[in-house]
Amino acid sequence: MILLQAQGVTKFYRDFCALDGVDLVVKAGEFVSIIGPNGAGKSTLINVLTGVLRPSAGTVRFKERDVTGASTVGLARLGMARSFQLVQIFPDLTVLETLQAAVVSRLGRGTRLFASLRRDREVQAGALEVAELFGLADKRHALARHLPQGDKKLLDVASAFALKPELILLDEPTSGVSTADKTTIMDILVAASRRIGLQAIIEVEHDMDIVFGYSDRIIALHQGRVLADATPAEIRADARVVDTVIGRKYRGRR
Amino acid sequence: MIPHIVNVLMSGIFHAAILFLVAAGLQVVFGVQKIFNLACGSFYALGAYVGISAVHAFLDAGGPPALFLLPLALGGLLIGAVGVVVERGLLRFVYDRDETFQLLLTFALVLMLEDAIRMTWGTAPQSTAGLYLVYGQARVLGATIPVYNLIVIAASLVIAAGIGWLLTRTTFGRIIRATADNREMAEALGVDIRRVYATVFTLGTALGTLGGALVIPATAAMSEMGIELIVEAFAVVVIGGLGSMRGAFVGALVVGVLRAVAISVYPELEMLLIYLIVIAVLVLRPRGLFGGAAV
Amino acid sequence: MGRVILVLLATGLLAVPHVASTYHATLMLPFMAYGVILLGLNLLFGYTGLVSFGHALFIGVGAYTGAVLTSELGVRSLEVILLAAAVLGAVVAAPVGALCVRYVKIYFGMLTLAFGMVFYTFLLKFYRLTGGDEGMRVLRPFLLGVDLGDMPKLDYLVGPYYYYLAGVLALATFCMWRIVHSPFGLCLRTIRDNPAKAEALGVSVTRYRWYAFVISAVYAGVGGALLGPPTGNVDPTLAYWTHSGNIVFMTLLGGFASFFGPLLGAFVFIYLQDTVMSVVPYWRLVFGAILAFIVIFAPSGLMGLFVRRRPIQVAPG
């Protein structure tokens, strides 16, 4: 089943073309990585797909619905969540409160003015579940601003997961994190996605080990255009991609 | 009919000339330091009171009334030095803080200056009475305009040109614009940001105090003049666009003339019309006529 | 521990008319009214991260509602007055808020300031309707249906009116406590801390800001209506921009990162102002210095000095 489909997505910033006719299809069950050199348009693409930016042209369909130009909030309600390249957290909220906020949003309880948050079993249980999934349970009362960088990233991703989305878009979830932590985060991600019934993951990633280690499909972007869209094996054999994105010296571990 | 229109227009332009000075001070500070100085109205008031005292001292010392403009303008200009004290003593502690705190600090200044003025000059309104008539009156298209007003308008135009020249033709002007554009870059290029900030703020203050001094012959100095003017100055910079000198000029004209028109047609309206325009501008085109960054 | 202190303070509040002088008891009246106002303001400021420089607009709405109802329309029931003030506060806040919450930081401050001044100008200039700069009279309201017109004014104010006010403050505090600790309150804090992330989690930032705006306006209206009876008069300065600045100051003074901070701020502000005024009329000079001190050295206010809590940060935008 096709979960997300982008057709001819173009984005102009005045005269500068950040995205030039990008086509993209993500089916249920897929882990798709988006790779490309800096400035290729990866984050712009994510921002267009998640409603942060309106495309100058082209369409985006999510679960068969036209969601071109839909708001981030609307997309979140439809089942699309995201994490951010520059980690986004709520500095003065605890880990648990952050996850509670996501669960509150998921359950549509945001307008309950007089209900007690503390006594809402579903919200509390839902938040704790995600905290445990991501190994943040013992830090759940820590303020987000006091967390080490790796945990902040985890929290950013975890709160997106707490929405129990069908599709999640991760913008460099392991950047700025030590190599040891990277695999930890990725393994947690994969395990968590199975638990919450996530149907597909789109990940912007620079680390080729992770790209080749986890992806079903790789989309290579270059100067706003799709250079290649294929399986890891095919991508590795594609000279253009190797030249512009991966680099000749990369041997890989798989 | 025509004399009446000319009267209203000239009154509006005179008010605009004063507003421009205060607004220019506000703009240059906002443009460079990104601080909206709520106390600019208070500096305006300070300049007014100091100007009056300077004139009275001058006259008491036997100075000729015809030269009253000198102590008035000088007094207004020199008291602008208080800006250095404010900047070095207070403002510099909050440059790295959230906008809200910066705004609240300038509000603290408003409170302190209001009472400082009351303490020094009392609460009774002060004025130079009819002194400005020493320059006589001119007949323009059938209307009678005090020559003093024309002098102030001319002075304001000269100052506007001077500011324009300063910003575009001098090294310091370039430094100011560079710092306004990108502070980190300017710092990296060796600009002494502290000096720039102190100078810019003092310049902004001096423009405000000068404006206050120059308005005096036309109005009396009253303790609320500061907190009343800030709302007008704020209207000017919103309409003109935050941080823009051209905006200060055009905005001042718009506010000054519209206010004069409103008063002559329907006095109740006065500032109401201005505020409604401010709201409209903020809603329809938040960056005003010449403003830069978005909301 | 916190509960014990709260009970002690509440008892103290109720005991004041009996143990303190009449003068001090009457000072508590504006404190309680501002307490209600600030509870609402801090929902907007401390919990949602929006700084309004026009909040006094709603104080004015509430105050003049009381004046119009009692002296023009012959309605003397304080319950009706408070209800009307709350409803009118909401009615005015709905469109104003809808416009203002689309903007943040300085633009929000400027828009709210402009609206506040529009109302002030209306109150001042349309004197046939509003009494102009002299304002309007507020007649002594009936409390719970009882006409206490025969009581001497002071007895009324430090007696039945005092306890009525305390009751309203208690109710307002209780409601705000529930609101702040609800799922809604949590959503507001996400918006304060990181609007982009909040949106990504499905929280509609403008809509929730609007809710907070309207609720805070209701509180301001009720508090404003309560300000009228003690002096028996309301005037346009209630809506002036410096009044808006002062209530933000009070909130900051007490500490906007804590629930009870604003109440502490209102209390200290009013008592300090009274103390200073009895010595020298230049309270603004002293208070300006205090505000400058707080902004520079103690941004978390008095509560921040007592309670070693979370560091605060007003909306990053």
C-alpha cells in the first residue's frame, strides 16, 4: 500500500531552486533513507512533506489524501510525525511531560481544561510506555534542557513516536551523537517502530553505515533533484551516486 | 478654506518634524541593538524640561530672547549624554537576554525617568510661553504660521539629511549598518561592538531629547508627555517599518498629518484613528512600509 | 509543606480584618482584585510565553461593566456584575485575541498595546458615554442579593466585601490551579517552550494561544470589576498602557515561573507602593529601580529567590 507519494515537488526561494520536481513513493513496511550532499535539499524536502513549507509546485499525497500545503498540525493528526535535524525539545518540561504532551495530543485531550493530568491513567501509561521503549524511563523526571545531547535526540524522536504515527520522518536522528550511541538509537528506533505499529520510516541520514545497514530503499538527492531511487545494492553500484554522495573510499560493513 | 487646510497641514508637518526626531532615535537603536526603547518618550520629556530650564537660565542671565533657540537646542542635545549612562549602566546587562526582558528594562526606565522628572521640576506644567513668537509669523497661502515652526521643520529636514549622510557616506555609518545587519560578523571583522552600541544608543537618546526640546515652544512640558508620546512614536515606527530611517521619515509624516487632520475634523478621533491604522498595518503588513524582517 | 504554608496564608488572609488595622485591611482589597487579574495574566505570560502590553484593556472592560451596570442600568448584584464582566471580557478578547495571537514577541506586545490604547482613547474621548477623564461611578453592589447600603462604607469594605473578594480569589485560584495542571495546561507549556515542536506534536499553536488569551481576559475582567467598588469610581487610566506594564511588572516581581508567584507579586507591589508613598510620592522611581534589578539580577522574581527551581525562559519564539 502506498503510504506517501510526492509528485513533482518543487520549492523556490525567490530565484533559488531548492527542490526541482522531486518524485517519491513510500510504501507500507519500508525504511527509506534520503541521502545527499549538504545543500541537496534533504531538509527542505522533509519540511515540505511535513507541512512546514508549502511547495511552489507539485503534490503530496498521504494515505491517498492530497495533503499538499497541509499544516504540520493537520498532518500530525492524520498520522505523520517527524523529528528535527537540530534537536527540538521543550527545555522546561521533563522527559515524562514531553511524552505526556504527545499522548495528550494523540488522544485529543488538549482542550480538557479542568481534568487532572496526573490522574489521567491513559496519558500516564502511554507516556511511560514510550519512555521505557526508548530507555528514558529512569530519566523521566529530568528536565529536557539538562539531558545530554544523545538523550535529547532520543527524546525528540520518542515524542514523535508517542503520537503512534503511521509514518515518521526523521531528519538526521543520529547527527551530533557518538558512534556508539548511533547504533543504540537506531536499534531502539527499529524495535520501537514494531511496538507501536509504525508502517514506514523516512530518514535523512549522512552516516553511510546506518544508511546501508537499515534501509530497504535509498533515495539520493543532488541539487534539488532525485539522482537515484533504488535498493542499497543498486545504489552502491551506481557510479553517479558514489561520486556525488557516498565517496569512493567507502567500503561499508555489510 | 485654503488657509484652514494650510494651517492643519503645517501643524501636522511641524508635529511630524518632532516625531521624526524621536522616531529616528527609536529606529537607530532598534536597528542596531534590536531593542525597542519604551523610554524614548521619557527622553523626549527630559529634553523638553531641560530645554525649558536652559532657556530660563539663559534669559535670566540676560540673554536676548531672539537667541532662545540656542540654549533650547543645545540643552536638548547635551542632555542626550544621559544615554551613555543608561546604556553602560543598565542596558548592556540585558543584550543577551530575551526581548521581553529588554522591553521590561526600558519600561523600568520609563518609571524611573517619570519620577526623576517630577522630582526635579515638579508636577506643574512648564513652558516658555509666547517666546517663540519672537521670530514672528509668516503668511503662507493665507494662513499664519509661526516662523519658529518653519525653523524646526527645516532643522528636522537637515537632521534627516544628516542622518542619511552619516549612515551612507561615513565609515561609522557603515559600521552601524554592518552591526545592524549581522552583529557576529561585524564583531569578527574587528568592530568594537560595545563602542558602537554605546554611541548608537546615545545618538538615539540625543535625537529624542532634542525633539522634546524643540517642541517646547509650541506646547507646555507636562509630566505625562513622555508616556503619551511613546505611543505615537510607536505608531510611526510600526507604519514606517521597524528599524528603517526612511520609515521613520514617512511614518512621521503620515502620523503627524493624519493626527492634525483628525483633530480638525473630529477631535474625539485623534489618536483613535492612528491606533486603528497601527492595528491595520500590523495585521496586513507587519513589516510596515520599509521594514525588513518578517514577523 | 507547601500545603501547610498555603493554609496558614489563607487563614491569615481571612483574619486580617480582625487583627489588622482598617487601613491595612482596605489595602488587601486591591491586592485580592489584582491577585485574580494576575492569575489570569500569568496563564498568558508564564505558561504560554506571551507578554501582553495591553492587558489592562480587559481590566478596563470589567471595571466599566461594574460602573455601567450599577450606576446606569440599576443592576446591583455583584454576581451579575462579575458574570457580565467575565462574559464581556471573553467577548472582547475573542476577536482581539484571534488577531493578536498570530504574532509573537514584540509584534504581539505592540498589537496588544495598540488595542489597549484604542480602548483607553474610547473611554477618554467619548465622555458622553463613559464620563471621560473623570470616569464613572460604581455604586455599592449587593452581595449575594443582600443590599448593604445602610452599612457605613468602611464596615462594608472590610467586612462583607472583603470576604466576598476572598471567596472570589479562592475560587479563581482553584480554577486556575486546575487549568494549569490539566492536559490543556501542559499543551500551553509546550507552546511556550518550543512552538515548532508543539506543532509537530499536533498542538495547534495559535488556537491554544487564543484560548489562553481569552481565559486570561476573563480573569482580568472579573478582577477589574472588583477594583471598582472600594473607590466607588473607575476611570480611563485603568486601560492605559503603563497599567498594562505595571501588571506585567507585578507578575515578574513575584515570579512568573511559579503558580503563586504572581499573587506574591501583587501583594508586595501594593504594600510596597503604599509604604513608599507614605514617605515620598516618588514610588515609580523606587519601583523602576526594583524592576531593573529584577530584570538584570533576579528574573525569576521573588519566588525564584525562595525556591530553587527550574531556570526560566520566556518563549523562544
